[in-house]
Amino acid sequence: MSFGNRLWPAVFAVWLGITLSGCLPSDQNQSEEEKEPHFVLGKSRINAMDYQGAVQAFEESLETNPHSDAAHFELGWLYDEKESDPAAAIYHYRQYLKLSPNAGNAEVIRQRIESCKQQLAADVLPLPSTPAAQKQINQLIEQNQQLQAEVNKWRAYYDSQTAAKNPSAVAPDTVATPVAANPGSTPSAPNASTRPGNPGALAPSRSTATLSASRTHKVAAGETALHIARRYGVTLDALLAANPGLEPRRMRVGQVLNIPNP
């Protein structure tokens, strides 16, 4: 056998070794990342279901090695599945893909990123429903009721002052206005329900009740139930009571609401 023939197998073996070694660094680096003490601690805490402790351990692992795609992956999964923090999950998932763009689970990670984005949008778009927001709404309703009470008090004061200056003046709600059959006829006597001593004397006339019940409002774009109640000087509770089944958050443009008396 010639020297060249004997040398060829050795050259081929060296070349094969170099070629194979070129495929190993990423796997070797991955293995080294997973042997990092904080990373190992994080995995053990996941097994113990100590997810907050695991987050802390993987964050410390990133401080040791900021380019650890494995630590970013674990943090993305923890924030996505265990800590309900979609913004943090998106950040770590993206860092993972940046460091390992050709990872076998890259497509799955991209789908999880989109899912986290949808969760963020769902948390932002609806009207506030947190206890703090509800408390603020209740405070606004209470303030509106207090303002309405002040208005009623000043209205009563004004009526008393008017009555003191003009004793013949009578509150319009307690007297029925007679309507003549024709311009030359004599006004009829007040209805018996308005005579002194009659239990119904203080009740509003049927025509007045019908008129007040017929007051309506058509909802315009951008209006809220609280805004409409303030516009007509009524409380939000009174507006809702006059419109059974009304859902303030689902009012439609053009919807007709009954407006109660102030």
C-alpha cells in the first residue's frame, strides 16, 4: 500500500472530526447555560412550584450571563403561564428568539407572543372594572346626589321667599290649571282631588304625571348614563329606575330613555 493510500483514512478522520465539532458549540453552550447555578436553582424551584422564587433565580442567571437564551425562555414561560404578566412574557420570548432565531420551537413562541398581545389588548380596551375604578364611580354618584340635594334645598328656599313676598302665590304643583272649552267659557272648579282635606290633594294631577312620564332623551354618540342624568338634573339611580333593564355600559346611539322628574 502506498503512503498516500495509508494517509487518506487519517486525513478523512480528522476532517470528519472537524466537521462534526462545528455542529456542537450551540448544544455545548446550551448545556453550559443549564449548568449555571442560578439556572439549576430556578429549575428546582419550578419543580417545587415556587414560581416567584424561580423567576428570581432565572433573573439572577441572566445577570451572570445576559445572553442565556435558556433563561429568557424559562422567564417567558413563567410570566406567560404562572405570573400572568403578558408584557414581561413578550419581552423574554422576544429575547429568546433574538438569541435563537432558528430554535425548533420558534413558531410556537411566536404564537405565544401574539396570544400575550391579545391578552394585553383585552386588559386595556374594556371600561374600568377594578375595585378602585368602581369605588371612584360610586363616589361620583354620591357627589351627584349631594349636589342634587343642594339644588332642591335652594329651590325650596326660593319658593319660600317667593311665598313670603306674595302670599297669594301658590305652588304650581298643588293647583290644577282649569282649561276652558272655548275662549268665552268660564273656567271649571278645581278637581276634588286638589281640595283641602282630601288625601289626594298633594298628589300631582294626572295630566302632570303623564307629561313628566313622556319626557324622553335619545342617546347621542359619546354620551354616558351619568352625563344624561346630570343634564336633566336627576340622579343616576333615578334614571336607571325609570329605564328597567338599562345597562349603562351598553347604551346604543339612538336609544330612547325615559327621563324621570328631578
